[in-house]
Amino acid sequence: MGDVSDRIGRPTDNGQIGIIDPDCRLIGLHLYDGLFKVIPFDNKGQLKEAFNIRLEELQVLDIKFLYGCSKPTIVVKPTIVVLYQDNKDARHIKTYEVSLKDKDFTEGPWSQNNLDNGASLLIPVPPPLCGVLIIGEETIVYCSANAFKAIPIRPSITKAYGRVDADGSRYLLGDHAGLLHLLVITHEKEKVSGLKIEFLGETSIASTISYLDNAVVFVGSSYGDSQVW
């Protein structure tokens, strides 16, 4: 344990974000506007000295680590995807690679401009599909270096999600009204062909969703009773 606060910096308006690289090389923290704090750790779990990297995007809405999806012979740097809003209230995503050696960002593999104005949640997709899902109020987008697929949805604010399959092809989404949907990424082998969404039913307003097994899901709620559904 330790203190990760800085003496200077403006705390983020959208809340603190803490994420861990899927390959367990570092912890990433967004605590202050314009800064991304990196805490590297070794394969024994020993934390190394933390450092800050300047982040150009000031109005950050969400940050997640992407899965590397590299060939076994290639070591890919930890990569983050940043969902942010510009000074004209338009929303975009940008990717950065984290260089632990240089203690800085390098240009990421892709970016995407002008998303749904209600886009607020990123869901990184594991191998073999990889990429990221961008959950908005009126659209859901799948985006990667070589694919962009979008579908319209009924206006809603997604509060929580839970992955169903290990390959990341199905997700449960819980919205602000307690409606539960199943989002399916349709694909042929590693190529994503589209998205489908299906209404499942109504639950307590979800704060967290965990798929258990055999079509059973735990819906944790801070707004009402938690449920096994």
C-alpha cells in the first residue's frame, strides 16, 4: 500500500479511474486532469516507483487498457484507450502505448473521432477479437485497428456490464432503468462482422454484473436489492 496523491493537480471531475494492464505489467491511475500515473510492477508483484505522464486530453470520460492481441513472438507495449470530450462537446477515442523505458506515451495504433454524444463507457474486448466496445446513449460501437461496426439502441444510460464468454463475444448490459440486455459481437473466426442486442428482462438498477454460469447472473445494486437472475 502507499500514497499516490500529488501535491499539485486538479482532481478529475468524472471521478478517479484505476486500471490494470491485462498482462500485469503496470497499474494506471487517472486522478488529476492532464495526468496519467503509472505504477510498474514486476512478475513477482513488487511495485516499482510511480511516475506521471502528461495526458493531452483534459475532459476524460473513461480509460481502459486494451488487450495486446499480438503474435507470441512480438511483445506489445501496454496500450490504453482514452474516451474524452473536446471543448466543443464532441466525443472521441484515442489510443496510446505506454513506454516504461521512456516514461512517456507513444502514438497508439488507432483512434476514432465524433462518436455518440452520450458515449461514456469503454469495454475492452479480449483475444481473439480484441478492440473495444464504446457504449453510448443511442449507439453501441465496436472499434479496432481494422474494423468499425455500429448499431442504434433505444436511448438509455448503461450503468454496468458483465462479460459472458471468455472470448468476449457476449456481454450483459444493465441500464439506468433496470433493463438488462445481451450484446453479441457476431464474427467469423477473428473478423468482426457486426453487433446484435437483445432485451432479456428487468432487474434492480445494476451497479455491477457478474455472469456466474449456466445462464445465471449476479446483479449487484446500490440502488435496490441485489439479485441472482
